[in-house]
Amino acid sequence: MEEIFALEKAHLEETQSFIRARTVRAEAELTQAYDELMQARSGDPDRLPAREMLYYNAKTRLDGLRFALKKTYFTRVDFTPDGGQKEVIYIGKHGVGDEDSAEQYVCDWRAPVANLYYSGQLGRVSYTAPDGSVQGEMSLKRQLEIDGGELKRVFDTDIVSQDAYLQQALSQATGNRLTDIVSTIQSEQNLVIREPLHKNLLVQGAAGSGKTTVALHRIAYLLYAFRDRLTPQRMLILAPSPLFLDYIRDVLPELGVENVQQGTFEGFFTDWLGLKQKLFKADEDVSLRDGRVKGSRAFAERLDAFLDDYEKRFTVSDGLVFGPVRLFQREEIEHFIRVDEAGLPMKRRVEEFHKQLLKRTRAAARSITAWLRTETQRRAAALRQRLPEGEELSSRLRSLAASLDKRVKETEAEVKPFAEKCIRALPSVDPVKVYAEFLKGIPASDAAWPAAERTLGYLEAGKKLEYDDLAALALIFLRMRDMPPVRFRHIVIDEAQDLSFMQYRALKACQKEATFTILGDTMQGLPGRRGVENWNVISEGVFGGACLYRELTTSYRSTRQIMEQAFRAGSVYADCSRIRVIRSGDACAFAACRTERERLETIADILRREAGPGRTVAVLEKDGARAKKLAGKLPAGLNARLLTGTLENFGPGVYVSSALDAKGLQFDAVVIADASKDVYAGDEESARVLYVAMTRALHRLYIVSGGEPAPFLNSSGAAAPCA
């Protein structure tokens, strides 16, 4: 092994020598690209887009080279293609090649040949190259641990198994910040990451299966594999909260990807719609209940039917007449609005109709004034025949001329007011007013009426809307208004089980050209609240069946001991037998407390033991109200922070949170604050919340009970079935 280490060290030094030389060259290229970019900005706008792209590419190359000096590569595979010579391939996070000689010093992990490492075993293997399938023999798979530019460790998979390497990496994971998994991507994760772009991808992933990390690596892969079609600016990540975005912020830059758009559903649509109304979240229980109604497929279909009917109201029963001139028959108005201009939003259709109405009204006014002049001339001629020349005739002619001038001016002045009055008589195209009219039309006997009535009350009281109104508003905006173009080519949605049917409809409606990667876990959804219980509803109802479905069934986050406890709750409502857990750790700790004071002291003692530099510890309550109350009771010296969806930065420390606000995050240790049956009854919702809470733990799980434990807890510590 010493000889192998020496050989690999020599190869690393040779590779790094090339990288240093190439870095000097890349620095000069970046300087030149920057100078040319500044010149374009100051006086050559036509060349600005090209200069910006050249600068971005130069910066990306330099950043990759600098990173490669510290962590040059992580594996070596020896592969002999059928009928060819053996190839020694080093794979790293950033590809490094010599453009002059076409020699590849480090293969990018996203390249097709890297599948040998991720998917292949020693022996007969194959991978798909641009020219087709390449088959051959893989004789070596060697792990190379490099840190700070120094080779630390070397081992081959025929000596130390790949699982052992994975186990070591997982045992060292922390909850401080999500990191990349380039060197430990597993086969099922690799398949999801590398799925083609031509269809929407829907991924059901078990808790801890790496959905978020897979999503981010998929973004990096797509930008590499489809760089002729995709740019970072045309990709969007939608996450559940600003805190979650902060939690994942380092992964893409570490993968060499910058400028991917990130946001929450609420933030994206609030900005895009430019709403003046102040959005808010009602009481938690009310908000969740109303959100379920407003996010349902039934609500979406009811809104569609209302809007279709609403368009039919844009007509005038008897047509339009200006004075004696008929401008439009009713059928003409309907045809213009609903056929001729059908491809436009309603506001544009009304504006186009207004133009046509003005045009016809002006023509009618000209016809009326022409008739008035002709009639005035006829009357003047008649007067001249009846009256002799003199003062009376002159007076009568002057009066006739003055009357003509007055009526002509009145006719011309009435054109615009008449047209505007006609337009005002049409239904409103203000989306908020349209939404209010939709809500008013829901029968009082309907199950959706309580939610509709509350929203109407909010609007009447202060023109406020809930975040759960955004999806419906977006669909109304798209029918009523010209919206700013936001054309993403690919959208990634994480914690996707928590978005409603209506929200998916809104996203698809406003981004018709985009493909989607949707990742979630229906086991972590809550029945009776907003969200998705069945992926088929989204696949068929939103995307018309144009989805690939994949599953991630191995849990990497939590230990077997933690997941055994979580499965006891999960088995109340789902089959957990397909979820595989690969890592063992400490047994879960139980504490049954007799008093509230004892419970608080127990939690505080655990936090003092578990908190430390670089570590994250969470105390999880069933709901937000309990979490807020507990946070106020913990000793000040613990510096516990209340974790909510509005918190915007995540780092080491102690957090108090509801289980749902912690969803998607992970912590070194988790304390279930009160797992008594009084808090978590034997119902499905309690089981789901407890499952979410337990699966946030990386290494240790503490279960504190303020009384008799919940019925689906294994308080004895005995093992529950675990695959």
C-alpha cells in the first residue's frame, strides 16, 4: 500500500503542476475578459451579451481550477474498452483538461464515463457515450482522499468496500449545512441525477434519501449535459422557506454553478404578480384548513369553470347604438371578444375592443355630423325660399348655424365618454375583484364556503389576502392580464409534497415551456391539509401524464436505531418495509417525566450535552404554538432560537421548532419535546408529524415524554422492523 500511495502522490503532484500552470493562463484570460466586458458596458452595448458570457465562462474555469488544486479528484477507475487499450481515469468535482493536446487530466463527475464509478462494479461494465454504448472491463476502483491539495488516504474497493467508504462519510455528516455528495452518490441517486431533460421527472424519496442533494446535483448535471440549451439564469429552485434556501446555499457554488434562480412559491408569485395587497398567514389551524380547500383540484376546476363563464359575460345583450347608428350587434361583440381575440388575456381583449369601439363611434359621429350639416343646409334653403332678404332671415340662419355647431361639438365630445361608459359596463378585469366575485358565487351550503367567506372578510376589512390565495390569483391574472415574461427552461421543486394541486397548476400555467423536477415524500405530507397525497393526481391532472416516476428508497441520513422508531409511527399509515437503512449508531434515549418542571430540566440537560461548536440540535414540538411556548421556558444560557419559516439564516446552535417547520432540514441531534399520548394521540396525523420529527435526526434521537408515551412509540427501546 505504501508503494501505491507513493505512485498516487506522484501522479497528484504532476496533475497539480499542470493545474497551476493552467491557472496562471486562466487568470490572464479572466483579466482580458473583464477588460472587454467593461469596454462593452461603456460603449458597445451590442457586444455586451457575448462579453458577459465570455466573462462568466472565464470566471467559472478559474474557480474550477482553484478548487481542483485543493480537492483534485476523489477516485480512479481503470477501464479497458472491448478491443481497446486500458484507460486510467481520474474523476473529480471539476474537469481539468488541456485544450491544446485534448488530454484529460481530471474527468468531470458529470461526464458519461463517470458512470463507471457510480453505477459499475469491478468486472464487466458499460456506459453510454454520445456515440453509443461502450462496454468493457473495469479492473480497478480506487478512492483517493485529497484535502487542501494533499493526498490523505488511498484504498481500493476490493480491499475496503464502497459501503464502508459511504458509512464513514455519513458518520461524519453534520446538520450545520447541506454539502455536496459527489464522491458518495449512490446508484439510485445517480439514475435520478442523470435522467434526460425531455420529460418532467417526479421523484418519491424516503426521508433521508438525499432528495435535496440529488436535486442540486441534478441542476449541476443538467447545466453540464445540456449547456447548449440551458443557462443558470433559466433554471429555478423552489424551496419551502427562505431558511431552507439558506441551508442549501453552499452546494451549487461548490459544484461550480452560480446564478441559478432560487425562491419560494410565495416569494416567486408575489413578485411576479406585483400584488399591492398585503399577504399574510392566518391562524395556523385556519390557514391549513383553508389552504387545503383553496389548493384542491375541486377548487381549481371550479375556478376554471367560473372563468370560462366569466368570459361569456363580456357582451351587451342588445348590442351597441350611438345615437341613431348601430355600432355592434351582440353577436359581433361576442365573436370579437371570444373568437377573434381569444389568444389574448381579457384586459387586452377589452383594450382591443375599446379601440374598435372608438373607431366605430368616431365613424358614427362623422356620419351624424354629416347628416346634421346636410339637414342644416336643407333647412337654410327652405328658409331662403320662404323669407325675403332681411334681418329676420339673417337671424334665423345665424340661429340655425349656431345650433349646428353646438350639436356637432356635442356629438364629437360624446365619443370618448360613450366608449368609456360602454367599457365600464363590461365585467371587471381586475384580478382581485374577479377573485372576490368568484368567492361570492360559492354557495353557502358548499364545504368551500367557510374559507371563501373568511377571505371575503379579509378583503373587505383591509384588502388583505392569504398566501394560499396566490395560486388562484395567478391563474386569474393569466386569464385577465398581460404578465411579465418569466421563461424558465427547467424548474426544480423540493419538499414537493407540500405544494397543492392549485399551486402546481399555477406554476405549469405560467411556465408552459419549462420541464420540471419534482421531489418529495408523501409519507411526510399531512392528510386534511394542503399538499399532495398521491403523485398520480399531479402527474395526470397537471402534466397530462408526461412524467417519469422514480423512487429513492434508501435512507442515508438517520441511523437504523432512529429509523426503527420512526417506522413505528410511519407504519400507522404507510408501508415502511421498502425503505432501506444502511447505518447504525447510538440507541435512542427515552425519558418519561412526571412533572412539567422535570420535562424542561431533562430537555435542558440534553441540550447542554449535545450543543457544541459546529453542531446543530433541535427540540421539536408538535405545532408552532407549543414550540413558541417552550422556547420561552428554556434557560437563556442555551441561546435557543425559535425556528420558523421566516427565519433566514441557519447555522450551528440550538433550535426550537414545530416538526413541520423543521421539515427538509437535518440536525446532529433531535429532542422530541413531549411524545406523550396527550400530545400525539393514536391518529394518523399525529403519527405523520412524529415521523417527520424523528427523521430530522442525523446521529442521536432523544424522546422525552410528559406522561404516558404515544401508542406508536417503542419506549422499551426494543427493535422495530427495519429493512
